[in-house]
Amino acid sequence: MSGSVREARTPFRRPTNVSLDASLIDEAKALGINVSRACEEGLAKQIASARRTRWMEENAEAMAASNAYVAEHGLPLEKYRLF
């Protein structure tokens, strides 16, 4: 898993209590799914999504200004494009 959660996190693991639907736990165990790893990967995806959303919100004004510039003046160095 290149670029995965496992490569990005520190080796320290903290025990945490989490309440989950009992039927999901039973099914996961029956399928041999590591519940801790599945929760960790799901949490990592949620964190990445929240960070992405926050970045987009924080940089919306700058992106709008950049898009307005390109709309008015075209792409910088466009005359050098080969396509």
C-alpha cells in the first residue's frame, strides 16, 4: 500500500474505546477483518476528507482570484504550449 495510512502514521498505537454496531463487529470477525485496522483506515480517510474540505474553504478566495485572472488574461506562457 504505497502512500497508505500505515506509512504516514507514527509507530505508537493508543488503545481507544469505540462503540460499534454489534452485528458489524460479528460480521467483520466472521470475515477475518481486523476491526482496529478497518476503523483506523476509515478514520484516516475521514481526516483526509476534512482536511481537503478545510483547505478548499480556506483557499477559496485565492482560487477564485486565480481563476478570474486566467479568465481575463489567459494562461501565463500559453503561447509556448505545444497542444
